[in-house]
Amino acid sequence: MSRAVTADHVLFDECIDAFRRYETGQIPFIEGKACSYLLTSFELPEPWQLPHCTIHPSVRVHLPGAFSAFICHVDNPDWVGRHNSHLYGIALASIVSFATGKLCKSTRDDYLCRRQELRENDLLQLALLYPVLVAGPGCVHSTLSTARRNKYETTISSLITRLHSVPYKTYVVLMQAIRLVHLSLLNKRDDFGLAYLLLVSAIESIAQLAVKRDYVRKTHPSEQTWKQKASGDHAFEELLAAYRELRGQNQYLQERYIEFIKTFAPVESWEEIVAHPYQDMADYVKELTPSHDMEHVVGRHWFEKYPTDLPAEHIREILADSYTHRSCFIHRGEQPPHREPTSFNRFFQEIHDFDGKNVIERLLPNYELLLGIAQHSICAWAHTK
């Protein structure tokens, strides 16, 4: 059971339990209909009928400057009850964020969840939790096409159904990975390096379960020769034993990370699973004016590199670099070498550095590519359970 008073702090394990109880038929602490609130980065003009809950159309609150907030009332399922009903909303916000790639938030307490109707001051209080920049540099395109909203509803429904059908231990693991992606989206504007780290960690968390160590374990080609030599040389035998002990401690995390992506989000699927960073805007303009050609915005540019242009070994190096950048941030606080948080290119950022003699060219997976890989690979693994 959750804490008596959550005190404006989130313990996500409580949210995991609120979204799906360990035991079906468990009676809530305080029975009765309850709600939660979902704050999105986009307008939702129609309700989403999801498994176990309903997200109602958003109410837009205009804030000072170019900021707005989009507040959706959520009908929680009966098992949530009235005590700390906001915990369900936090879990749902993580799932919607993961499925759409767009940041959603919820409240950190249930005070407003207890009210039948919200007053103007209540709406303003909720709006402060997630003000969305809707105009100017770095703004969010808050109006989605009908097709995009329908696709999101289908994707979210499918994910919720899967989360309720897998064994409970698997459900917990999936929710933890989903939360990492949610936290990545939550921190992207404040710290790109942290957001990048969290995406890689989300992929790695499932990779450690999906790809066993022995599957990628490497044996040195000369090890058999060393073994024969050690039989007559005690000092060399001790050295070989120390080498084997050290190798046994290697969990091959980077290799398992790469193998997981190759298996559950192969490079051949990247063009299908990764949309252009400005695809939402292009789709909405196309819906309003079908004759308008947006290819100059989201189409491939002559200088742009696509995954199909690169050999398999280069793709492997790019993925290995993404893991290295994650390690550099977590151990040294060193930011990834990206120059733009949101790339104009669809898949990669191309970086040119000068070392004093030569120009060094590097291809970096952009944030949207890693996000698409995380979404697709984690969902693909979930469907094998």
C-alpha cells in the first residue's frame, strides 16, 4: 500500500502498484470512484478510450507569454480507489510519454483529484505543473493531426493491454524501463546529457534480461595455446587463472546492448520507427492543406546520411559510441558531443572536429533515433513474453 501522505514526493514503485495490482481483486484502501490528471504537450480534442481508463479531452489554460497548459481529466479504474489516486496518473503519464515520445506529467498529490469539478484557480494550479512553450524558438508543436492522435491511441491501448497480460515480474521490469524513457523526456530541456544517458539505460535495462552474457562472451583465439603452455609453467598458470577470473567479471554490457538493438530494433526498421523531428508539424499542415508539399521539411536532403547508407560495422561503431557517451556522462559528468538537442536531420548528427592537422568526421545517433530504438525494442521484447 502507498504512504498515508505522499507529501509532494514520488516513489515510482507505488505508481507501479497502483497501475496494476499484484493480486487481482485487491480491495482499495478507500473505495469509490476516483480520478487523476494528465498534463500533455499537445491538445486532445476527443476522448481516448483506453483499456481500464478514459482520458477526457484536454482543457487549455493560457499562461503568461507563449506558454499554455493542456489538462486532461482521467477516469481511473475501480481498483485504484480514492486514496492517492494520483499515483495511477503518474504511471499513466509515463506510459503515454513512452508510447508517444512526447512528455506528459501528472500531479504529485491527490488533493485536486478529490474534487468533482475544478474551479479556475484549480486549473491554474494544475497548469503550473507543466507549462508548455507553444510559440517561438524551441516551442512544441501542440496541434497534432487526426491520424497521429488515432495512431497514438492505438499504440497506448496496445501497450497497456500488454502490460496487464505479462507476468507481474515482467510488468515491473517493463514499467521501470518505461519510467527511464519518461524521465529522459522530462529532463531533455534541462540537461541533454542526462536525457541521453536515461535513454541508453532504458535500452540496457531490458538488454540485460533479453541477451544473456554467454551469448556474447568472447574467448581469446590463443587461449587453448595458453592452456597448454600453463601445464608446464606454474607462473604462467597463475597468470592465466588471473586472466580468466578477470574475464569472468566482465558482464559484456556494451555487447549485450548492441546485440539487443540488432535483434529487437534492427537497422532495417529504423526508417519505419523513427519519424523526422518535424513530422508532426508537416502532418498537421498536410491535413489542413492537402495540396501543400512538405517534402522540403521532412524529406531527405542530399547531404543527409541514412542508416541504409552505412555498412554494418559502422552502425555497430555508432551504437558502441552511444554507450560510451552514456558511460562518460555517468562516471565523469561529460556531456555527449552533440551540438544540437533537436537535429534537423532524421537519424544522425554529423560532427566535424579539427585536431590541428586533419578534419575528423563523426556520425552521432540523434536523440530521436535513440528514442525510437528504445520504444520499438522494449515493446518488441515485451511481445515475446
